[in-house]
Amino acid sequence: MELSVTNSPFNQEQSEKLNQVFATLTNEQKIWLSGYLSASVVQGGQASAPVVEQSTAVSSEPKFKKRDITVLFGSETGNAQGLAETLESKLKEKSFNVNLACMEDFKTKDLKKVEDLFIITATHGEGDPPDNAITFHEFLHSRKAPKLNDVRFSVLALGDESYEFFCQTGKDFDKRLEELGAERIHPRVDCDLDFDEPAEKWMEDILNSIGQVSGQTAEEPVKLEAEDLSATQTYSRSNPYEAEILENINLNGRGSNKEVRHIELSLEGFNDSFEPGDCIGIFPKNDPEIVSELIETLVWDPEEIVPINDSGDTLTLRDALTNHFEITKLTKPIVTKAANIFGNGVLSEKVKKDRWIYGYVEGRDFIDLLNDFPPEDLQPDALHQILRKLPAREYSIASSHQAAPDEVHLTIGAVRYHSHDRDRKGVCSVQFAERLQPGDTVPIYLKKNPNFKFPKTSETPVIMIGPGTGVAPFRSYIQEKEELELTNKAWLFFGEQHFTTDFLYQTEWQGWLKDGVLDKLSVAFSRDSEEKVYVQHRIEENSKEFYQWIQEGAAIYVCGDEKHMAKDVHQSILNVIQKEGHYNEEEAEAFLTELKKERRYQRDIY
């Protein structure tokens, strides 16, 4: 292409001269000149010839000093870590020098040396940092944090829109880095449970951004495929495996208030291994009864074709409501979007108050929203602008790959409750309890959990605290321990409502206890005595021995309910440390924090 005054910023004389010069240049000379001009812009016009590498022949491609990149992650269940590792590999493919670290392992004194910083973090509980991000979060928000005027950064935040403090930890880091003088190279991206596409786009954008500002010669824009986010797995979130159900058994006795299903899935041809602590993700379907009720409420044709995203993908209304959209849970964004589209004046006024929204969404679904605030003129093509994608449900694996490599076991408690004059059901758990039989298949993927890993040696005693379905990963570990013939001590704390109907896997635990695979079993059945007794009470009752195990190097694992159990168990462990170690409260906290750093206190709570 010849330059002219119409297709370039040069005048007639400049265009003619440049055309004359370009006509005489070789491709190598053009590449060299391109690098020279880029360098002159970067250095404010004070350019010297770009450095070229020499071997037996002079390289034709200019080399530039690329800024060092630090990728830090805060991860609770492994999602943030997996994405950070993917970003690291992509950056290294582009020849960047990358330092990848978990936030708790990053030396804060090195923060002043950082050039480009990319943070990927989950949010835990009520807007709190994940356990392995707490110390870095506290440091960054303290007076000790240095000025970061020479740092460029971007944040990828993972969360769940159904929580009030959605992606709060990511927002905290983003805001604080800016306050410390760092330059935001790309806007923060907040991801809901279905994080693959926005995470992929964020990586794409920052790779292109740093390529442009680092003076690299122009390349094709970086494109990441969805499977890149799933490391080496053949099957993944974006390419799930259809697993046949082999067994679906109710573990509870007659008369129990609970219904916990023991599920066995075939993994024939899956070709990937798992470890105790890992999870299986399941893509569920909405209950056909709820779908029919919603269609009747909308008064729409179930066979009408509707868009399910902005990309133009479509399904019939019934298929979309069954397989794609989440319809049984409301979030603040859903209610806010509905207010903009429904044309209902009352709803439009109410959403102006956050506190009203968070009170309203509790225990309600999309049918409630439609009935409480009837839309003026809601059209089927607007549905995807309101509802979010039906997220996968993840369950701790309850079996050992060493013991049964061609199958995987899950322990799933059916969720049923009554709220706002209607009976409610858990989407995935009740699908297994009521509608799935042996021979049926479900789409699944394996989710590694690097933050809940058990010792593979006979030297480390293991304390396992898992009431209810939280016992699942401990069944996996004990199976594996037996298979590998590990001789380390193991102690299980298990709790439920009633001994006779709710002692999950009772005969297995008693068999392992008899055979010496399990050394100690402490149980708490809260409804079998006048005063309710829980696992945390058993911990304190065994205070002396519990502390002795810790002194012997034991690792403590907690799995189960976050809101009550995990907090109460944490406090009981602190009480034991205070009492038996003769520490004050602050010293006990520091002791437990050190156990976390040593990977001797790990939690998988939900």
C-alpha cells in the first residue's frame, strides 16, 4: 500500500519521500525500522537503535525489555488458582518473566519491586478474603503498604451474585492498589459462578494490553480457547463427561428428618484421576413442575424459540427454563434487571434500597418475583437479560480413585424447605432424590481442590471433622489410606441428628476402626439427648488428647457448613489451644494461623 495524504497523517512531500524509501527496503529492514520507531515513541523521541541479538547471523527481530509480571491468587476451592496457573502459562508462551504465587506465600517486602501485578481472587463468606489471602489483604490495607506508583495492575474477582458482598475481596484489592498509586492497565472483571467466558476475555484483554504497552511488534490478538482453562483434562466444565449412575441409595433410616443419597457414577473412559479433597461438578436440570408453573405464570408458549445469551444462541422456552436459566434463586442483579424491564412502578421504587432487595430475595424465586410485581409487557426475548445461567453444583468426592478407579462416589443431602407459603427444593440434590435412577446419565466434570489435600505419608496424624455430608472427603481419604497401607493415626469427628437413622456410612467407619485404619471415632448426635451436643463439644471434651495430636504434628481438616459449624469448630479448636497450650487468645490465633501456613489446618466449607 502506498502512502498518501488521504490514508496517512503525512503531507504530500513526506508521503512521496517515504514511498521512495519503502520501495528500496527488504522485509528485514522494515521489521528493524518498525522496532526503531516503536522504541522512539516509548522513550519520548530519544531513541537509540534497538538492541539486536547476535549469533552467527544478526537476528532481524528487535528485542525490548519486557516488564516482569507477578500473578497472585487468593483461592478457597481452587478456581482462582487454576485460572492463575492458566494465565501464567499464557504469559510464559509470550516470553514474559512471570512470578506466580499464592498470596500467603508472597513476601510482602518484595511488593516494592513488582512491575506488573495481576490479582485473581475469590471472595469468602460475608465479603472476606480466602484464608490464604488474609495476611496479604491485611498488609495491603495497612500503613506498612508501600507506594506503588510504578506498578501496573488488573484484578479478576470470582464470586457468587447471590451473596450481598459479591466479589468484595477483588473490589478491595482493586480500590487499594489504585489508592497506593498503581496504574490500572485493564478494568477489574467480576465473575459470577459461571466464570469461564469472562475470565477468558479478561486474560485475552490483558495479554493484548501488555503486549501493546511493552513495545512488542504487532501480533494477532491473543485468543484463549475455553479448554485452556481446564489444564490437561480431556473433560472439563466446558466439555462435561456424561456419567452413568450406577447406584442411588438413601443412607438414612426410616423416620429420619434427613435424606442423604449415596451416589455412584461410572467413570469408564473418563481418563483422569482424582485425589481425596477433590470435587465433582454436576450440571443439573430444573424441576419440570417448577418449569411448567413458571411457563403458566408467564402465559407463554413453551415451544417458542428464545435467545439464551447475547451471542444469538437459542432454545425453546421449555428447554431454556429446564436446562439453561437459574429460576429457583433470586439475586440482587436479577431483581435490579427485572425492575428495568418489567415496567412495574412499585418494583422500580423498591429496588432503590439495597436493604430491601437483600431481604426480599431470601427464600424466593423468579415465580415469586413475577407474582409479586407483575410485568407490564415482558417479552420472551428479554428473559436472558434478566436471568443468569444455571450454575453447576460441586460435591466433595466420597471415594478413592486408588480403590475404585472406574467410578466416583458422592454424598448428597436433599434440600427441602418451606418459605413464603411455598415448598422449595434444591435443584441438583432433589433431582437425584426424586428423578434420577441407575442407568440415567448426568453431565459432570472434575474439579481439583489444591487447598484441601491430605498427607500421603505414614508420618502425619490426621484429625477429620465432618458432620453430615461433610464426612464425604474423609471417606475418600480413609479408603485411600487403607489402599496405600498408610499407618499414620486418623481420628474422625462426626455429627448428625440421630444415631439410629443418621449415622452415615456407620458400618464402614466401625469396620475401619476395628481394622486399625481409623484410630479414633468421636460422634455427636444432637437430637438424642435433652441438651444438644455437636462436634465442637466433642472436640473440647477431648481437649487434652486433641492438643497432644497437634503436638505430634497432626493436620486438621474441617468440611461442612460454613455459617454455623465451621465457626463453632474454629472457636473450639482455639479454646483447646488456649487451654492446653496455656496461650492467651491472641497467641492461640497466631498458633492456628501458623498451622494454616504449614497446611496443617485446612477447611472445605460451604
